Amino acid sequence: MKLLLLTTFGISLAATLFAQTSFEGWENESKTNKRLLPRYGHLPKSEQEVQADSSFIKQIMSQPQFKTRRDASNHLINLGFQYYYRPDLKTAMYRFNQAYLLDSTNTDIFWGYGAIYMAFGQYELAKEQYLIGLTMDSTSTHLLTDLATYFMGQYYLLMPMPKNDIVKDPKVEARRSIDSAIYYLKKSYLLDSKDVNTTYKLSICYWNIEDCKNAWKYYDLAAALGGQPITEEYTADLKKRCKR
């Protein structure tokens, strides 16, 4: 179970991240550095900051490879994820916010914001970012798949949990979470059946609920798409639980 959680989130980078900083440290710094807040925290900017933003936009849009501000915004989101996987979350957040500065309607920005919070283990804050983006564009496959990933994380947290005063029946709640994950993954898959990340996560979800037919179906589809995220460990677990 732990293996699949790490596989699903890519939080193998978390150990490196927390060696660098904690979320508490991130929050403290964000009190004096609005660039660490999604959409700059909607905080007012000084005249100097406004001028700097304007100069930045002019500089970026003077580059011939960018025909529109959306093009430039997408470029900065891609840069943000490159820093994210190093991991250099601070620079990643700066790039995501610059992407917002260029095109505030680009919902992939919220994909980036959510990824930052997921890396810190702040899943509810990540979910909030995904939902904001989805209210703007309900067909964003990046947001749908990562919202599903949030629900997968809830499933893994709830499954081993004993009954308690807050969660009366964790296994029932866990099943609801994995069902929600499948729901959003299938919505994303219908919009883009070529996304290997979405397809692979569908296989994992079905593996968890012992639906072997669908676990193999989406595994084979993910493999046909190149199979980049598929791990040897998951392949072994799938073969063990779902013999064919």
C-alpha cells in the first residue's frame, strides 16, 4: 500500500524537500514573500512591483517564440514543473505565479499550485486549488487527474485507520474516496485517452478494489502508451493479485 502511495504521488521527492524546508517554514516566509502564495495571495502590490510586472510581461512577450500570452504562460508552467521535480519548490512557485501574471485564465496554473501543496502533504490545500481551476474549466484533464490523485491519497490514509470519533467507519470512507478517484480519472480519460498518467492511475485504483479485469485493461493501455510511470513493483503486485 505504501509503495502505491509513493508511486501515485511521486512523493519520493518529499524526503529531499523536507530536508530543505518545512511547510511551516514555507508559510512563515510567505508572510513577507507573496510570491510563495497562489496568485500572489491576491495581495496589493506596490507601485514598484506593478512596474516590475509590466516590464517582465513586455520582456517575455518580446520573444519571437511566444505568439500569445497563453503561449508564454504555458512555457512558464512547464519551467515551473522542471523546477518542481528537482525539487526546487520555491522557484517552481515563482514560475507558476509568473504564468498567472501572463494569463490569469490559464487553468493549468492551478495544476502547478496544487502540485506544490501535494509535495508538502497539504492535501486539502491542493484540493482547493484543483477545484478553483475546475470551476473555470471543468474539462481540464490535468486538474481532473490530480483531483483524482487527491482522492487516491485519502483512500490510502483511511484504509489502515482504526474506527474513531471523527471517522466512524474508515473503510467505508476509503471506498468512497477510491470511487471518487475513479470517477474523476474516467472523466479525464474520456477527454484524453492518450494520457499515460491517467490510464496508469486507473489501473491502480481498480487494483485496489480488486477489479482485476479493469486493472489489467488500463495497465495494458498504459503500457501501449509507453508505460513510463509503470513500476516493476506495481507490475509484480498486479500479477500476484490478478493472475491471468
